Amino acid sequence: MDRIFEKHGLYGTPALPYDDFHLASDVGKITLDPEKMKTVTEKAERALTQDIPFLPLSLYREFSINGNRENFQRLYFIRRDMLIALMYAESYEGKGRFTEKLADVIWAILEESTWLLPAHSYLNPLYGEPGVPKVFGDRMHGIALFGATTSADLAMAYYLCHDALDTISPAICEKILWTLDKRLVTPFLVSDFWWTGNSRRIVNNWNPWIISNALLVMGLTVRDSYRRDAFLTRAMRYLDNWIMNYPEDGGCDEGPGYFGAAGASFFDCLELIYDLTGGRASLYDDPAVRKIGEYAVVVNINGDRAVNFADNDPFCHMDGALLRRWGEKCGSESLCSLGDGYSYTGAFFFNQSHMYRVLRNLMTPAVKTKPECHVRTKAYLSGLGVMTARESSDSAVGMFLAMKGGHNDESHNHNDIGNFIIYRNGNPVVIDTGVGTYTRQTFSPDRYKLWFMQSSYHNLPDIGGVAERQGRNFRASDEKYNEETGELSEELRGAYPEEAGIISYVRSGVLSGGTVTVTDTLSLDSEKEVDFHIMTCAAPTVNGNSVALPEGVTMTFDPSLAIEVEEFPVNDDRMKRNWKGETLWRIHLRKRVKEGKFTLTFTS
């Protein structure tokens, strides 16, 4: 895409003076929804009797010792969950009953030596010995995801509760401002990090996610007009480094689970920049902004179910209020409808990682009437090579198919070129297992030793015992999408290494009349065993050359293929939660061939 801020000549747009800046300036007065605030107040009341977790160095060091990042992160995030519940409840109620505990939580967070998670400690400018933060005194702090989100949480606490905190001591707010300057504002203005894109590295969700929080901190805490202006232009340039590598169709290669951190954070930035400039920098009419938002519509299956290729869970609850605003400001009825669908569920967005978004959500009453979420029955994102098709415009009815092409070096990549998933009535039939709990190995050179990263545990074949490989050169080619039928076909030879001996391997997938048909046409340099895999989350039942799958779907296959059903334990807490059990199933369909055409049909 174009460098959107540069294209519209917005570099150098001055920020409003500190005293003239208002959050949610398109609305006016900030009024929080009483129904939502009742839930927040209940969270805060529980926090009053909750101990503030202890964060010892030994727990921080676990990541460098054994790769575990969850034990420290869990307690780290509990502190911040307590913070945002207490600050919103105190701001809304204004009686002082949450102030003392709020001050304790703030002080505990301010006294943390670093806000960088152990897995992100390499972003410390003085990074050396792993496992022990080397930031103290006036040394420069690095900026990573959760250092930025912590900064935004504290900036909002200052904005909402500074009068209440001053009743205990003005030193609390003074320390908030001093610490935010040291840990975020000054490093943002004087240093470059990989996520800025200034090194010409392609950047991911870190860029808009961090910048959205940084802009909030600047708006709420920086009084010097020169620094405000410099900060704003720097943020615009960084965001342009992100969007210039975004596909023209608005597709997010990180998947819907990261859309909230990527595309949605970009929209947070647009809203904040609108606020910071008094509306002089407005990009809502640019077609690129609408395309980025409507990606969420394309990959939604039904309710919280979304296409979960790559490092994504099969459930994804997006901020419905944000999607509704996005649709209204960009003129997208489908985005408005999807947003109302998310909001109708009753769950609202209350997440420490996107503090501006939380405020806007708390200002928005829940949707009380079930919306009609009718969506496109066929869609294709050519930049990602992702196709989706559904039997009915009612997302809760009938068969759903998604299939992907692209390459094996996408952000949060799995080796999964040619993979497909099938749902019926919004529920899983043929699945992408998603990703396990993040550890040190997840983002290390040993990433693809994890089973759920490998094509052998996606709906793809091993050919002569060889699976797909990782890297941008391993990719689909000759991708052809039929707009009338919704069929996608692609050459998968390039996704496998040379030792697989593939002359040609074309896969096509189409949903027609309630039946999914997947056809593989192979030509190999010699006879080899081909082992097709089908992944599912419930025990399949074999009857001849047909298999009973979940949701009343029957898979039929070529009777010349030998079938074996493998049941295996997932041994991962994240997987167990996502698939509501400890076991998954992998169907093997095997045959030795040199050439062949094999068709799978899925009918209900």
C-alpha cells in the first residue's frame, strides 16, 4: 500500500497544545456506560481484597533458564488487570474507596526495574547477560509491546485519577510522569527500534500496537509543544513504514488473532491522531483504511469463530464497538454489522493492552437487539492467497470453507501452504490446530520442530516422507481464483523442497451446493508414498471409503487410498482450552504413486 500519511501530506501537522487536547473528540464529553461500569466496579471490588503479585528476579530469569515465559507473565498481567479495574472504578464512582489500593498497584508497577517481558528483554539498549534486566539509574530504556501498554495504562490512570491520587500524595503522579518520560517518551523521540521500520525491515503488529499506546501517553502527559509535534510526525513516519508493506487487499498475514493488535491498532492510531490534531489529520475516507477493516469480515466464520491460519486460536473476540465506529467512519455496512454482532454477545472489550480502545468501548452501550450479520458468500484476498466461501449468507447456517496460498515466511508463519479448513453451522469439522503456548522455542531457530508448525499436522500431504519447508522461497504459484464459482486452485510444488521430487502438484478447493470438494493432482519424478493428512477435533468413524466427521459431515475419498486414524494427545494447555479436550485426531490417507488425481468430498 501507499505510505498513507506521506501521500496525504500530513507529516508536520502540529499536535494540539496539551490543554486543548481531548480524547474521543468526535463524541465530546466522555460518559461511561453504567451497565458496563457495573461489571468493571465488580472487578475492582475483587481487586480490593487481592494481593498484589510478587515478581521476583528468579521468576523473570526462568525464560533464560528453561524457556518458560508464562509464569512471570501471568503475575505481571494480573497487576495490570488490577490497575485498570481500580482506576476506571475510582474515576466512575469518585468516592475514594478504590484510591488506596490503586496507589499501591501503581507504586508496585513503577518500582519494577523494567516493563519489558523476559522474552522481549533483547530490546534493552544495554542487553547483555540474559535473564537479568540491565536498566537502572538514568540508563536508556527500550520500548517493546508491554512496556508501551504499561505506559498507556499508567497515563490513563494519571488522566482519570490524578485528583484522587493527589489526596494521598502528589509524589505518585509526579513519579508517573517522570517514569513515563524515562521509559517511553524520551526513548521514542531519540532512539530507533526494529519495530519502527526505519531499518527497512518489514514490521508486524508491534508497530501500530506500540505506536497506538505511545500516542496516548504523549497526548496525556507531554506538555511541551515542540516535543508533541516531533512525537506525532515520528509516529506517522513509523506507521507509514508498516502500511507500505501491507497487501493492497487489506489482508493481515498474521491472522485474525493478531488483527486486534495490527489493523485494529492502526485504527486506534487514526482515531488518536484525529484527536491530537483536532481533526486536521483525518484518513477515514482513504480506501485503504476500509480494506484493512473489512479483512475482519472476510475471515469471520460465525460469532467468535474465525479462520485461524498461522499463530491463531480458533476463537477470536474482537472489539465490536471499534468495528462499528470503523464501519461508520469508512462507510462499511458489513463492518458495522460484524461489530454489532460481537457487541451483542454481552462480553465487552476490557483489555490492558489497548487503553484508548477500552475507554471508547466503555463509552458505548451494549447492543441489545440481535443484529442480522449477513456476509459475503465468496471472498478472495489475493495478497495473502486466502479464499473463503460459505453456503449461506447467514453465517450460522451451512458449510464454510477457507483455503490459503501465499508463502512460508509470513509473520507468525506455519508451514501450511495449501491448507484448508471446513466448518458447518459455525462449528469445526476439518481444523487448523492453531498454535500452542508460547515459549522460548516458539520464536527461536527451533520453531519448526514444534509439531503444530509443520505441514504434516495441517491438512496437507507428506510426499515421499517430505513435508513443506519454511522460507519465503517456499510458496504457492499459479494461483487462480474463479470469482463466479469461488474455486481456488494453486500449484504447490514450490512449497516443498527438491527432495520431494514433485514435478507438479495442483490443489483446488471449492464449495458448491453445500458440498466441499478438494482435488489434488500430482506428478512425481518417481513412485513415492503420498500421505494425505486431515486434522479434526473429534473422533472420526470410518466406514469403507467414507468417514463420519463432526457436525454430521461425511468425507468420501478414493477407495484406492489406505486409511489410518491416529489419535494423539496435544500436551499443551492452550490447545486443550481451544479444542476443549486433551486429544486431537489426524487421518492418514496413503498410496504409492507416480501420478494421480485424488478427490475428497465433504457433504452434510
